[in-house]
Amino acid sequence: MDKRAFFKTVARDLGCDERRAEALTFAVFQELRDRLTPGEAADVDAQLPAGLKPLWEFLERPGRHVRRVHELQFIGEVRLIASLTDEEEAERAVVAVFAALQELLGSSTGMEGEAWDVLSQLPKDLKKLWLGAQQRVAEFRQA
């Protein structure tokens, strides 16, 4: 999946345009990357197509510490970064980007390969959001 296909997927699942999908992807990527160890973040980065790398790498710094945040704070931070109106909209964005990222990483369940490595570093509440992303996106598409 290249950058354009990634944004088209997120846009379709959220009912927005590709520019908005890019902004939402940026917000989710920043929060997710900072939630992972630098080594794991580098592993994810290595699997991203060139067009998505700048969104993942932006503001990355050597020696950073893992931000220990849970679901509500994660969603709240995405809401602030993306200037969303409420937590519900932010949660939908997180779910759509999580699902697209899992697909990009070659995992249909969020539990294979590199997606498993991401999952293993998330707290329980974010694990539930990560693992439920594919099902929730399927529901978005049916609505």
C-alpha cells in the first residue's frame, strides 16, 4: 500500500477527503509513535512506504522516552493535534488509522508480525482499540 492508497482508505472509512485523512493520519502517527519504544518505532518506520515516513518521523528525537498514556488521553491528544470537535470524532480517526496501518503492516487482525510488536507495547485499553479496529472499520463501511 502506498501513501495515496493509505489516505484513500482512511478517507473512505471516515467519509472525508484525502487531505483531511492525511492530517488525521499525522495526528494518530505522532501519538502512536511516542507510545512505542524508539526501537519499535524505528521498526514500524522501516515498513512504511516513503510517502508516509515523514508523517511518522516528524518530531522524533533521539533518546526520547516512551509516553505512557492510556486510551482517553491518547484520543484526547489526537483530538487536539487534529483540531477535532469531540472525542467521538477523534476515536473514529484513531480506529480508521489503526486499521489502515495494520493492513499496511500485513496484519488483518492486528496480531501478526510488526502489528503484534506494536500491540505488545500498548496498555490494555489501547490494545482493545487496536484489536477492534478492523471490526469497527467494517461497521463504518456498512453505516
